[in-house]
Amino acid sequence: MTLALLIIGSILSMYLAGRIAEHRGRSFKVWAWIAAIIGPLALPLVYLFPNLGDRNGNHA
């Protein structure tokens, strides 16, 4: 039972890290692999990098 929860948690953290990274203008695949390697620590790590999603050339 514990192993199943760990596997589900790992897959969920991979998906969430990928989606958050994609929303911030980064690669889904790269961040999903990073989450596969370092686990849930990738979730706060993705917020430490600058948001590339807002760069559309408009300078207020």
C-alpha cells in the first residue's frame, strides 16, 4: 500500500511540476523529468526560476 502511494505521489508531482513549468513558459518534458529525479522538491524549485510566460514584447 505504501509503495502504491509513493508511486502515485511521484507521478502526481511529475505532472504538476510539468504543468506549472509550462504555465511559466518552460518545457513540460524537462520539468517532468526533473521531478522524476528529485521528486516533490521540483515543485518549489520551478518557482525559483524567472517566469518566461509574461515575455511577449509589451513593455508598459
